[in-house]
Amino acid sequence: MASQPSDLLPVGDSEKKFNQSSKDSVNIQGSLLLDGIHDDLVFPTEHELGTLRRVSDSIPWNAYLIASIELAERFSFYGSSVTNFIQQGLPPGSRTGAGFKNGQSGALGLGQRASTGLTTFYQFWCYITPLFGAWIADTYLGRFNTICIAVFVALIGHIILIIPVIPGIIEHESAVGAFAVALIVMGIGTGLFKANISPLIAEQYKRTHRFVITTKSGERVIVDPQLTITRVYMYFYLFINIGALAGQIGMTWSEKYVGFWLAYTLPTIIFLLCPIILIIGRNRYVRTPPTGSILPTALRLWKFACRGRWSLNPVRMYKQMTADDFWENAKPSRQGENKPKWMTFNDQWVDEVSHGLKACAVFCFYPLYWLTYNQLNNNLTSQAATMATHGLPNDVLSNLDPFALIIFIPICDIFIYPALRRSGVNFSALKKITAGFVMGAASMVWAAVVQHYIYKTNPCGYAASTCTDAKGNVLFSPLNVWIQTGSYILIAFSEIFASITGLEYAFTKAPTNMRSLITAIFLFATAISSAIGEAFVFWNYGVMGVLSAVAGVVFWFYVRGMDARDDELYYTAEGRVGQEDGVEVVKQ
């Protein structure tokens, strides 16, 4: 059980009572006082819900252990960057791919199009396999066991990745085949891992009901589980980026001054921490057991709700499919004696399924956002190679993104978000996502302006990426590579608003027994963006900026009605499959 925040004091005995005027107090008092999690807590009245300031609870140590696993996994993922390995050729006289101070590290020499294409495929593969990982976890193995298998598979992939970069092999064409096999195996492990690690970390916080406490200063505040889950995901993302930053720095300098054999061996060594931490905490983690195949039941429920609402008129069908009574009429309590035998769930599970599907609709906008983010390790790295780096590796600036996140995530958590709440600003999840889309668009506008000036100042103009002199020496734009900084800072803020909130939204809106699946659907948006991103390899920054901006505007008009009910949707009763009648547990 998570402990209370350090600055909070327990309430007096006179306050350990529920206000019976609260509409949910009877249900909570009757079923939650002795659940071992919410014992002796003071639940807020309707008046207190509208007047008291809300704070988050403390994060359980279990969550930090799981975040450490994610840190090691992300170190290995980002530390195995392949852009330069694919795009640039082996430096003259090098047997390791190292370019040293004045050279460009590389190996295969397949060019920018091949580099972007292969990295795009790898991104697609890593974010489509979570669908399989989610199905395995929700149906058969559970999240923890699936993560253990994922770590084993990914470790094999990392070992295979080392083979084609060994001196003596890296010079031969056969390195391409081994390299491709390694990417496929690593992608499977990554997919199994990513679908389950973020739901698992959020499940370590077990409280689901708001309660009132008194701080050391004497202020009565509401401890809000929703804010706590937000905080869990923020620091989860912080750990992700600590791993990403360390991995990218290690990769950049290893490939630059030693060679790719060290650049890919180091992430493999760090990845070995994952099974160690899994074993250490195996008896501490909160685990949700698999519940069998729930997806067919959810799809059958949706089909049942669609009865009589199909129409050849698309406008009429849309109105009927989005009507207020769409899910209400599908609830078991509404069926009476005609209830189908397969309806072995309660009304609350119908609500959870409806919330999960609405979350999936929100995620349909994300491919346009991820198109902008994917520029970090593809075209922005290639753009840096056409500028004056002054001895820096061309991919070192991509470290600014995780570095900015490490700085600004705590600032948002400690200062910005609390200040907004104190000012009465409801910066809800859907508002954050909209802001993230806008910030992503701004980052691409910055990159487009930089690219314009590269073309103006490079001796070869629009052929800047392949510009050489008569002796074959690479010619650069005189622009300093650090002018890319703005793009990386803006995309970092967009991640805080859009990416972190997307993970949180997937968890909080999904039925308990479909959390891995809904998370995988959120991640699948990245796979879609990778699939369509190849069309914009050369005409990219302006296009990405426009797409992200348009997506943000359309997204807000689509979700603004949902945003007004976001708090209500979070604190709803918990659904059950296989339980038609039972105690209704209402989250307050």
C-alpha cells in the first residue's frame, strides 16, 4: 500500500467519519472501509470535492523498481541507434566504423533513404508487436510473466546485433543480413515489453478513491488518485529519458571514437540489469492475473449495441452510433428476461468498455503527432550531418530531447501543474494532448526554417546531404549545428503533454482486464506513423508541422465534449466480467 505524502498528517478520530450527504458515501462505507487499502480514510463530501485543493499521493517503491527496469531497457533501445550505421559508409582505413574527431562514423553506406526506411521499419515493427504482447498478457500469462519473456527475447536480439559489427565482419555485405535479423528479434522483445510495462507500473498504486487529509500547515486537501497516476507516469517517463540520454551519449561517443562493437555491446551489458531487477522484486510487485480472452466479449458487446443503428446514410449512422443511449441500451440491467447468455458481466463493465473505445478514438489522432516525433532520430540527425558540428558527432544534439525532459518533467510536476490547479485552471488530459500536438507542430516549423537556411548556405544548395568537393571531402553548411536546439526543446514539451498523457489515458480509460490491449493500441499509433512516414522523407518538416497543427485543431473540436466529463469518466464504478450481480463499488 502506498504511504501518504510526507507532508500530510493523519486526521483526528472525530474526522474519521463519512459525510452521509455524499451520494457515494454509503456504497464506500459499506464495501471499502475494510479492504486493506482505504481503511479509516476520510472521503470528501460533494461540497469538499468542489472547494478543496487536490494533491497527489506518494509513489510506491514498487513503481520505482519497475521504472528502473524501463530505464535499463530504454538505455539498450536508444543506445542501439542504427542511423549512422546504415547511412554512412565505413571510414577510410577503419575496421570498427569509428570516424574519430574529424570523420563521420558509419558502416553500411546505404544512404539517407535506406537509413530512414530501415529505421522506419524498425519503429513500425517495435510498435505493432505490442498488440501481440498485450493479447498474451491479458489472456494467458499476465503482465509480469510476459515482461520476463520479453526481456529474454530482447537479450537474444542484442547479442545477435553485436555479431555484424565485430571487426572483420563489419566490412562484408553479410553484415546486413545479421543486422536485419537482430532488428526483428529485438523488435519482438520490445513489443512484448512495452505493452505491459506501463500498465504494470501504474497498478503498483492501489488506491482508487479520493480522500481528505490535513497537511502540516493545517490545510485540508483531497488526495486524488487520478493525480497520483499522472505523477506515476511522469516519473516513469523521466526514468525512460534518463535511460535514453545515457544510452544515446554512450552510443554517440562509442561509435565516434571506438567503434560500433562497443556501441552495441554496452547496451547489452546494461540490459542485463532487467532480469536482475525482475528477480529481486518478483514478490513485491502488484500483479493483475490474466482473465482469458476478453476482447471477443467486448466486440460482441459493441455489435450488440449497434443493433438497429446501421444506416446507408453515413450522417444518420454516425449520429445513431454516438447517441447518448448507445451503451445504456446494451447494459445487462436493460435486457430483462431477454438478456443473452453471454452477458456474464455487470453494467459497470459496459461503462469501462465504452470509455476504452473512446480512448481508442482519441488515439486515432496520434499517428499525425508521432510523425513529428520520429524526425528526432531520422531526418534531424541527417540534417545535423550537413551543418558545422565543430567536432561533435552529428547525432549528439538528439540528446537535448531527453535532457530537456529530465529537467522539465519535475518542473511541471512540482511547480507548473500545481500552480495551474491553484489558479483554478483545469489542465485536463485532453487539453494536455491538444497542447502537445501544437508544440509538436512548432518544433517542425523551427526545423523547416533551419533547413531553408541550410539550402541557402550550402555550396550544393538542395543537394546538401550529398555535397562533396573534387577530392571527395564532404562540404558542410557554415551554420552551427546548435541552432537545432529549438526543435528538440519544443518536441520535449510536446512529449510531456501528449506522450505521457497518452499512456496515462490508456491506463485510466481501459477496463482492468484490457489495460495491456488499450496501451498497445496507443502504441500502435506509432507504428502507423512509421508506415506512412516514408512518404515524407525528403519533403518533411513543413509537412509534419502542418499535419500536427491540423491534428491538434481537429482533435480539440472532437474531444471537447468528452473533456467536460473527463473527471466523471475516471471515477466510475469498477466493472466485472463473470459477475452479473454484486456489490457496486463506486470510485469517489
